Amino acid sequence: LQFEESFVEKKDDLTKLQKDGSLLFQQLPMVEIDGMKMVQTRAIANYIATKYNLYGKDLKERALIDMYVEGLFDLNELLMPYDYKPADQKEQHFATMMDKAANRYFPAFEKVLKDHGQDFLVGNQLSRADVQLLEVILMAEEFQPDILAKFPLLQRFKARISNIPTIKKFLQPGSQRKPRIREEDVPKVIKIFY
Amino acid sequence: MSGKPRLTYLNGRGRMEPIRWLLAAAGVEFEEVFLETKEQYDKLIKDGLLLFQQVPLVEIDGMKMVQTRAILSYIAGKYNLYGKDLKERALIDMYVEGISDLMQMILMFPFSPPDAKDKNLDSIKERATNRYFPVFEKVLKQHGQDFLVGNKFSWADVQLIEAILAVEEKIPAVLSGFPQLQAFKTKMSNMPTIKKFLQPGSPRKPPPDAHYVETVLKVFKK
């Protein structure tokens, strides 16, 4: 799916959006889609996943996808703030997040793949859970390149999902995928929101 | 197996309370197992019952479900509390997520260090009064209907009444600037399933106290 982007670069950009009533709870992300101004990451992701058939075929598959996706959101919540932590907290945070990745989350998904032997996490079909797992694997590898050393099925999963044409295109230079924030840009982001 | 959903958590609100609310609002009876010791919790993990080693755990329809939102979505979907189409779902999801952000502050409050408690209480009051309640006041005013979405009782209504009552416990006059929410609170509280849940002897749990905080720290100690 193609999409446009509007970037907030300074506090005034955010304030303007808040003042003109575009942000239901004064927060970003905001996605304008199908006549709605949607906010709240999960609400937006749920809508897109359902609309484009990436949310399983029935309520029970949705339940599994939701469980997996929520676990991955939790891991993402650990990885995402690392670059914004003050220098003296970075080491401890790094240890915690890599411990959770390697001992809580990745083992759970390795086991799911092992137990059913299928290519995708749920219902033998690509779903948002697969997309999110790949995203989180790639994020974790940016911090620790060998994080998947003990997880052979996740290694194969990563290769397989990365080769899906739409995803392969997104992983190439020039796509809308964003890089990890550079250290010198962190103060700018903090200034926008605080 | 009775066929009723079985909830495993501590004997207190925490992250399980929204699930209790939603099941009760849907008129679904459920059983509860209360964690009181670290040993019980460790056993659940060792027995492989917790996908990510965490509670809440809800055993329902043959599944061992974890992750609060996943459980709530399933219940809402199953009992027709999730709107009639994708766009109503989107509204319900947005509202529920916003309320959940406010409830997160209330959830964490009992664990604040003593010198941060006043500041955190002020934050809850500020967010409720300036960010969240105005949104729902406006939604109700604009469409003039009894329920938040689609003129029909949904998960969003249950979540909002839970949040209103939880904030009022801390800040009794919090609804004073919100006449629509006051009317909403009265209407929701009088719906038969919710009225029953609000009566003594229901599965509803009391506000967290020092004993609850102590139990949490004990059970989840590393």
C-alpha cells in the first residue's frame, strides 16, 4: 500500500496539529485514512490489518495474532527508548532489553514455529504478526547482530519473510522505512514533545 | 471443567480488572484463581502456561490467553461489543486505547515512591480533566446518543465507565465540568449487568491497598 508522509520537525508543527483539532488525544502518530483522522498506534494497526486481510480468518486466529502482536509491542517498547536514554542508564537498559529478547520473546516465537512447522506464525498465512516479528527481529539485530544465534527457525523465518516482494522492496534503500535515530538528532525529538 | 472462562491473577484489580468488567458487562460468569505466592507463579511458568511468562491469564474456549488487550478484543468480538463494521471498530479501538493510557497511570499509582505520589495524582487529574474526559464529553454531546459508538453498547462504554469510577475514587469531583459524562455514568451504572457488578459480593475488586502492593512485589520478585 502506498502512503504519503508529513514530518513533524519542530514543536510548532505539533502545536499546530493539536490546536486545529486533528489529534484526538493531542498525540501522534496520526494517520489520515478512508476519511478518518486515526490516532493510537494499535487502533491504526488493527484497522489496516483487518482491511488488508492480515488479521487471520476468524476470531480464534485473531486471538492468537493479538497475543503475539502484544508481546512484540512489549519488546518494541523496550527497544525503542534505548536511544533516548541518558548515557548513564544505557548499559543497564541494554542488558534488560537484550535479556528479554533472548529469554522471553524470541524463545516463545521459536517454539510457535517449531510446534506447527509452518512458514507463518498463524493459520499458515501471512499476517500482521509475521510482519511485526520481522520488524522486531531486525531492530534487535541492530543492537546485537548475533541475537538469533540460538534460534534456527527464526533465522529461516527472517530470510523467508524478508523475501516477500512487498517486504523486500521496503527493505531496500530509498523506501519509506526509517533508519534508527542518530544520536545527534535525539535532542531535537525530545524538544518537540516536551 | 465448567466451561466458564477461568481467570488467573492476584486478588486485586491490576491488569485483570478491565477483563472482569467486560465479562461482567457481557453477562458472562467466570471463575478466578488467585496468585498469592511466588511459588504459585513460578509453577505456572514452569508448566508452560504463560506464553510470555506473564499474567493475566484467561483460559477461555480451549485457549490459554495472555496479554490484556488480546483477551479484551476476543471477549468484545465474541459477545458483540465491538461495533458492527470496520469503521465502528476503529472508533472503539481509538477510544479504548486512549482510556487505557489514562488507566495505565492509575494502575501504576500505588507503586509510586512516597515523594512522587502528590505529583502523580496531579498528573492523573490533569490528564483526565484536560485530555481524556473532554474528548468523550464532546463525542456524547455531538451525537446525543446514550452510547459512545453506533448507538449501541460496546467495549468502549464499559472501559469509559470503569475509568470514570476509578478516577472518581481518587478525585471525587472530577466530573464536575462534564454533564454528559455524569449522565453517561448514571445510565451505564443502571444497566442490569453493570448494576450487578457494582453491588457488593460481585467479582469486582476493591481499590489497591498496601497489602495488594506488598503481594504484587512478593509474587513477581525476581
